[in-house]
Amino acid sequence: MQLQTAVEAVSLHEVPHVLPQPHENPPQALMDRVLATFPASEKDALYRLDMFLRERGKGYNANRDFPAKNGTAKLSPYFTLGLLSPRVALVKALALNAGKYDSGSDGIVTWISELCWRDFYRNILIEFPQVSKNKPFKLETDLVSWTTDPQNALFQKWCAGTTGYPIVDAGMRQLLQEGWMHNRVRMITASFLTKDLGVDWRLGERHFMRNLVDGDLASNNGGWQWAASTGTDSQPYFRIFNPSLQSERFDPDGAYIRKYVPELAGVKGKEIHDPKHRNKIGYAAQIVDHKVASKAFLEVFKKGIGK
């Protein structure tokens, strides 16, 4: 089966240069929400770093993947804008972990590893500059046939958060409402765009960069190429997130979904993960069948890399 049949895709090799432009002047309501969430000063950055390490750092490893929990540091905008140095963050983390990088508190050790990933992607940008020029890190994936039309209906529904998959829709709406998205949900939404919808990862990468307050070329590119299986140390192309299972695992009671998808607020408990209960209230139908679309993606990807 061709991917075009599964998701009505248009297959081209190059991402067009003409793309939807960001707001020249972001809505004031959005600016107010962003500044309320991320007060823009070095003092606030250092305070938040200290509070995270002391109050939530040790639990980071256990809580970081659950978007309804306050389990992450939310320091990425401060790193991106230069209000917080990763060296300062590392020194403070080590001070709370007896100077140890790879033992002691599992939470602190895991968080230090995330700082390392951040610098790792910067080194990739320097050593492999093609990744900043619309090229994949794994050049053998350059012939994979993706949907590249930014006006494609499936891409537009993904951008708007109306895919019929609640965890995806919640993440995309959080991005538009707050200029930020939980990292686990970034992985889910990126996998869905590339491996369920067959849309070029570069369109997703650019959409994130236009809307993220912590938008960072190296980290954003690295994350998207990881999700699309075109990057360094990326997940294997045959590993495809099932958005429904991800939702059940990481937002089991649907608290995160209900916050950003209010039309599902009346669906009780774990029923929020069941399409038949969502359909009763007229929630958007799933725009693709995950099983069919992911199977089609595998065929197209393997063809692109000559397997």
C-alpha cells in the first residue's frame, strides 16, 4: 500500500520555501500568558533552577514523562535566550548530588544527561552542518518520500490540534496557547506527524520554531530528526508511537487532555481514551487509522532507504 493511499499525501523531495509566516506581532493575550509562565529575567531563571533542583529534581526521572504533573524544570526558554548558563545549572545540580555525574539521585543524574543532550545537538550542528540546511543527518534517508505541502489538510489539522487523537490535539493546542509544550508530548506529536501522517519532519520543525518560546535550532532539529528516524541516535524507523497507547500510559486519567481539549471535559476517567465515548459527544473523528497509516509509512521509508 502506498502512503498516498493511506493519508492522501503528496510526495515531493524538497520542502517548499513558501511557508505560513508567524505573527509579526503575537496576540497580546499570548504574550501575557508566556510572560506569566516564564518571567523574563536572570533572577527568575536562577530562582526557578534552585526551586526545581531542591523540590522536584530528585523526582525528575519518575515524573518527567507525565504532562499533567509538574515534573519538568521548564527552564528551556531561559537556556535558549541566554538568561541561564548550562554550566551554572550543571554546577548547582552536582552540588546537590555530591559532585557525582552518573550515580546518586536518579532524578538529578537523568536531568544532567538532558543537559548533555542539549550540548550534543549543538556539536552535531557544528560537525554536520547539513542538518541546518534542510538535510537529514542520515543522508541515506534523503530520498524518503514525504508529504511536503504545508497546505495539506492533514498537516493543517495537526497544526490546529484537530486530529481526533486527544493527546496529540492537547499538545498542539498547548503550543498555540502557551508557546510551549511538554517534552513527552513533543515526541508524541512529532511521531504522529511523520509516521502516521507521512508529513515531512521539516514542516513540523518549522512549525515548532515559529511557535515555541524555547525554540532552539539545534535542539529542535535534533528532536525532530530523532522522531523521524533521520537523525543521530534516532529511534529506529520501525519504532512508531501509538498515540492512543501513549495517551493511556502517560495521561492515564486524562487530566492533561481535559485541560487543553475542553470539549472532552465531560468524558469520565479513563473513558477519555476510548473513541466510542468521545464520539458520543461529537469529538473530531480520527483523521487516520494508526495501524493502516503506520504500516504504509514503513513501506515508504524502507523504499526510500533502499530496503
